[in-house]
Amino acid sequence: MVHYNMCPVEPEEGPDAKGFQLRKLLDGGEGPKGFGLRYFEIEAGGASHTHHHVYEQANYVISGRAILTCDGKTLEMSEGCAAYIPPHAVHRFSNAGSEKLVMLGIRGA
């Protein structure tokens, strides 16, 4: 068994990122080899950078409101909503509310 506590906060940087931070809760190292678990926070008015990757990803909104833009389509998400992002899909999360957006993300290996 592997247990992590107080994973460091990593601010995200990119040309269109603003107010985005993540914690890699379980991500490589001695943890799982087939997936990674991440905790995201996006401040009001903030967003992740537009990006894509070779692995699939799923996100769950814990609190707040999000706009997910994925391959040119837009999805509004709120507390309790989940979304799947396939490999290579160009995507970005934006905070659509006036309070902090909090999400969990699971990514493939």
C-alpha cells in the first residue's frame, strides 16, 4: 500500500493559463502504474492552458462551475458532473463561476 499526504501544489503555466493549480495525488513513483489521480483548483476567472496528451482523462466537479472546451465543442459542468476526454483531444477547463472551481481528474498511463 502507498499513502500520500499533503502533495505539493503545482501552479500551471502556459500561454492561456490563469489561476490554475494541481496536486498530483497518485501519479507514478511508487503509486499506480495504470493511472494518475489529480486534484485541480481554478480561481474565478481562471483556466487551464489549452493542451492535449496521448492518454485518456476523466474529470469530476467537486464544487463550482466549469466550462470544458474539447475539440471545438463546449460543455458546461457543475457539482457532481463528470466528463471523459479521449486521447489526443485538444481541451481546456475554464472557471464559469464566481467561486473557486474544484475537480478531481483521473488520467491514463
